[in-house]
Amino acid sequence: MQVDQPDPATLCHARQVLDRIGDKWSIAVIHQLGTGTKRFTELRRGITGISQRMLTATLRVLERDGLVSRTVYPVVPPRVDYALTPLGETLLDNVCQLMGWAVEHGAEIDKAQAEYDGRTAL
């Protein structure tokens, strides 16, 4: 299959974008928000292993990139909702496919890693 290669500057920028959206926490946040608007605590409960600090940092990056919107309601205590933007929604099908693939093939990867580790152990 022949793939047209963009210029090096375009490829570099694409790698930067993929680095930001392709990390495990961004994928998990996008996946969680795929079911609708969520509050911070709902997101944290839905993403096993993420710390409050990491979730905050991830949401800020996704908001800065235009993938997640943050709505603050002037109530006491403050209420903040997070949702995918229209741009973020364009990623959702790909993220869901990737998550599905990981779930479907996780055991095969674990087996391959164990076999590799067994061959390369000192």
C-alpha cells in the first residue's frame, strides 16, 4: 500500500498532537466523556488508577487543545461539568475502536510479553 508522506514539518506536528491525545489518560477521559457530560468526581471514579492531579492536568490539556469543554456553574459549592467538544467527538469512534482492540487482544499481548521475557531472562 502506497502512503503519501506529508512534509517533515507536518509529520512533526502530527506526532506532537498524537503524543498529547494518545497517552493513556487522555484516551480514558475521551472514552468516559463519550457517554455524555460528566463532573470531575464522576470522571475520577470511572478511570481506575488516575490521581486527582493527573486528571486535572489531562483535562486542562484536552481543554486547551479544544477537545473538552469545561462549564462552571455559579453555585455553592461550585459545579463544573466536562464534555467533549464537536472536535473531541470526532475522535470518539477511533478511541472506542482502540479501547475495544485493547480489551480484545490484552490477553494475547500478556502472553507474548511473558514468552519474550522468558526468552530474554538472564
